[in-house]
Amino acid sequence: MNGFLIQILLFTLGIFAAAGLLLWSATTIRYRVTERHLRISWLGLPLRWVRLENIKHVGNRPVFWAERWPSALFDSHRMLVIRRRRGLFRNLVITPQYPFEFKAALERASQSKLGKSNDSAPHGNPTAKNAA
């Protein structure tokens, strides 16, 4: 073989190795619900935070236009769609290993965060302002 064919072979092998590493690294995406955020990390580095107050709804109905953070390549049964209140991409798709447990934990944390922010409001009739 001449040098040019060896370079083409090495380049092709490099492309396949890079594609394999990229596909493998997608399986290292992790999701964690913290006190204030849903944190998405890749290879141990946090890359994305979604505030719990910004979460409007969590479901599993597929959407076309969404920000996608899959940790499984071809497993649509694990898909969770998080609908946000604000943002450019309102839908966020994740694929946790145990989607129903993760959905319950996320909804519980989101509701408790919303409950804490609503507890700071004054109690009483919200429509009666300065009735005295």
C-alpha cells in the first residue's frame, strides 16, 4: 500500500472511532433533581440547569420541537417531556433510566418549590386589597 491509501484508511478509522466515542458518551448523560434545579450532566460535568419554578408540566407525550438530552439512543419508552413556562425551547426531552420514579421526584420537588414561593405571599383574600 502506498502512503495515500494508508492515510485514507487511518482517516476512516478515526471517523468511526470518533462516532463510536460520541455515541458511547451519550450514555453518560445523568439527570439529578436538586433543591432548586433539574441538573443535566455529561461525563460528570454539569451542562444544563432548569429551574424547578420554570417547570410547567412533566409528561411522556412525544413532541417534535424540543431541546433533547437523551441518555439512551433508541429507547422511546424512557422518554420524559418537560414543558417549561419560559424559554426559547419550551420542551425539554430527557430519558432517565426509571422515568416514572424520576417524574414523581421531579413533580414533587417542583410542587414543593412552588409551594415555598407561594407561602411567602400574604395570607387572606387575594382580591381584597386595602379593604380597610
